[in-house]
Amino acid sequence: MEQQKLPNATLILVFGIISIVTCCCYGIIGLIFGIVGLILANKATNLYAVNPSNYEGYNNVKLGKTLSIIGIVLNILVIIFFIWIISIIGWDALQDEELMRERMEDYFQNVQ
């Protein structure tokens, strides 16, 4: 019997890579790709677990799942960082560079 490729094995790998690469896009885009990649990887893993001799490409699924998890963690950290920055300088300072500079200087002077 010929082995067939696991469904979405390459897509899972690509989503895992995209979730890491796009973590600098405010954490939202990469988080979405990471979650979708993880869901697809879990489905493929369950399918492979039922009958491993029928499928190939499980290494791509495992690697994609790992990359998706790393991407999710990185994106959550980026989101937390942006929330922290907004809590320090305020939303209005994000549009005004001078106000942002003043608030950052005030914050770091008070921290020391």
C-alpha cells in the first residue's frame, strides 16, 4: 500500500514559520497563524496516530507544531510588551513623537 501525505503537512509548517516571522506585526497576525497552525497540527497528529503506516510527512507536522507553539509564545510576549508600553506612555503619545519622548524620559527618570 502506498503512503499518502498527511493533509496540510506543508501548510502547518508554513503557518508555523509565518507565526514567528510576523510576531513583530503587533502580535496579532502571528498569533492567528500560530493558533491555526497548532489546530491543524493537532488534527494531523490525531489522524497519524490512528494509522501511522498510511501517512508520510509527519516530520513536517511535528516541526510546524513546534514552530507554531514558539510563534504563539513570541506573539503573546509582543502583545504583553505593547500593552505595557501603552500603559506607560498612553495611547495618545503613540501618535505624537514629542509627547512619547517626554513620557518615556519621565518614566525612566522615575524608575532609576
